[in-house]
Amino acid sequence: MPDLADFGLIGLAVMGENLALNVESRGFRVAVFNRTTEKVDALLVGRAAGKKFIGCHSLPELVGSLSSPRKIMLMVKAGPAVDELIEQLLPLLAPGDILIDGGNTHFADTERRTKYVESKGLLYIGTGVSGGEEGALKGPSLMPGGSPAAWPHVEKIFKAIAAKVGPKGDIPCCEWVGPRGAGHYVKMIHNGIEYGDMQLICEAYFLLHRCLGLTSDALYEVFDNWNQGELDSYLIEITRDIFSVKDDQSGDFLVDRILDRAGAKGTGKWMSQLALDLGVPSTLVTEAVYARSMSAMKDERVKASKLLAGPRGALDKGDRHKFIEQVRQALYASKICSYAQGFVQMRHAAEEMQWPLDYGRIALLWRGGCIIRARFLERIKEAFDANPKLENLLFAPYFKDAVERAQPAWRRVVLAAVDLGRPVPAFTTALTYYDSLREARLPHNLLQAQRDYFGAHEYERTDKPGRFHTDWLRKRRGPG
């Protein structure tokens, strides 16, 4: 009888195939299945030739090729396809077997599926997988949650395939996040922060390119310089690289030939919607989602550019180095606000869902393999180590001081953008968040009075407890 496989994987699109090759490369035998079985055969004679793979042409064959407890990862499109596969697999599996969803799944689906699969005597994991195709092959960031009893059975495999960081390159970017849908929620927050980061970088590019007239060659040098300092991150690095690529046919820089209409897959919108449900101001991701929506209105924008007037001023290019540095500082301060909002939303979600999240450990999951990996994630870990109950990253000494140092430049950049008529919604909303947070008294005492006036919604007072209603019509001053 041939050796049984240590791990099963269903779904051989690029991400699934790369993950399967990653698992096998760490010394594990892998059984694979794809609904279109030709993909299984192509893998076995192609990239998996001579490797420890078992190709399967049916789900019973896959299940029969696995050692117990069986560990099967589903790398299929999120949504109904996952539920259909679960129903097909349940009759084939035994108590204690483990199903793993590695797709971009909404956390509420993972909450539901974990409870359902556990009711059938099996275990379930919903894991965030970040890093794209390259990460899947060489080492992603993994954010697993689900049935706690499943973790000891998959921990060795997950940590083997995850990205590694640290002085010796031996610390895996993978750790158990929490029960039920916690892993997929944390992955969603990662993606929301990614939306904010990308929008902020685009606004920095827009200001430097449109207001200073920097060419792609000059922008390459700017971003290369930024990547040597506190902005050191994967997104800054790839942005730098983008500015070096030329179109094969025209010889122009390729970024200048790309249509300014952005796509989206929905996870940023999920974070924004769930923030609204929680009553948490995750404004960076919301503005980033709206910015993509605005970019999609290409025809309307082209028409408006010919009809709607705006300022025609220009920057003094003699101070270009000064403005570049101001934009860098504005970008860093805004980035801190973006991460702060993400961790605030996680904290509120954890309280509502009763997830025991470790925020410092989550920051470490993002140090390598994922899209938002950045140098300052170590600082986030330090902040939560110093105060595990930290309410907001902006209250931690390092981030408080960093934003205070950047604040003058940040404000000048936003003012310059307004004066020049250049949209910077993410820079602006980040600054508004910071200013709102530091206001002990906002104008919403008036808003509560308005609500009570027209709807008898009541209000609280600053000088005594309880809820109150005023007959505003009777008490108001008459006209004149």
C-alpha cells in the first residue's frame, strides 16, 4: 500500500497549486484534487513531477489517501462553493478530521461553518492567507482560527510553510488567532489596512507627480530613499519598482499608460461595513473604498474635468526637497492612524464576539509574507507588550511622539493639496481622525439637541446622570 499523505488540498488554481508545492517542499506528502481533473494530471507531470504528491480524481479517493486525522484544505472561491464541498466531504470523513478554508471568506461564514462542522464531530479551521501567489509558494502570513482542538494537528505544517522573520530567519509568521471566525476577521482587517496603505501611497505619488512634476525616474529615487527609513515596507518597495518598468512597445513608463480605474474584491468594503455595525470610526479604509469607487467613474470625471472649475496654482519647485520630506512625514503619520483604526476595530469586534485576541502577536503575524509587512510592526508589538489593554496605538509613546513630530508637515501637505485642488481623501481623513480623537468636546452636544428637538430622542447631561428630554418648542425664543 502506498504511503498515505500528510495533507490534502482541494482547488488547484494558482494559489492552491503554489500552497500545495510549498507544503510538499517542507517534507510533507500532499494529496491534491481539483474539480477539473485535468489540472491534477497537469500538475503531476509538470511542477510536481518527481515530488511527494498523490493525484486524486475524486473526493473519496482524496479522503482515502490521507492519514488520520485527515487534514483537508479548501482553496476554492469563497461563498457557496465552500458549503457545497463541506456537504460532499462530511459523509466521507471520520470524527476528529479537519477541514480548512484558506479562501478570502467573510468571517461570519466561518463562525457558522465552525459550529456546523463541530456539530458533526469534525474540526474546522478558517485561515487568512496573505502574500499573493509568491507568498503561497515561498511563505505566506497565516492567520488561522476555528476549532482550537484542530490547531495541534496542523501547527507543524502551518508554521513550516509560513514566512519566516527575525534575526535568524526562524520565526514563523503564523500563530493561532482565536476561535471560530477570528482568523478570517483578522485577515479582513489586514486587507482593510492594505486598502488604506495603498490609497495613502497613491496620494503621495499624486502630489509628487502632479504638483511637483516628478518623473518616474525621480519617483523611483524618492521611494527608494523612503524605503531605507521608517516607511520601509513591502508596498513602498513594490511602488519603487513599478516606477522603473517601461512599456515594451512605446518605451514610456508603464505606470503612465495604465488606466486610472481601480478594481476591488470586497474585503475593504467588509471592514468598512462591519466598522459601521460596531460604531467604530474606521475612516481610512472607508475613504480608500470610496476613492476606488470614484476612480471607477472615469467617464464622469473626464466630463467634469472640462466643466468644473478649480484652483490653478502651482508649488514653488525650488522647495521640492522640502515638500518631498513633508509628504513623507504626512504619509507616515497617516499610516499610523490607519493601523490604529484597524487595531481599534479588532478590539471592539473581539469584545462583541468574545475572541481572546493577542494584538501584539497579531502584529508579528504581519512582519513577513503579507502585503502590509512593514518595519514598524515591531513597534506595534512593543506597544502591546508594554500595555496589553492599550486602547489606541496613538496613546503608545512611540506612535504619539512620531505623529507629533510629523504633525506640522502633515498639516502643510493637506493645506497645499486643498490650495492646489488636488484630492487627498486618505491624508485628510487621517488628519481629521487625529484631530477628532484629541478633542475632549466635539460639537455633538448640538447634534443631540437637534435630535431631541425633532424626534424626542433624549440626551445626557454633563452635570448630572440620566436621560433627559426638553420641550424645545415651548422653551425656544420666538422670532424677532
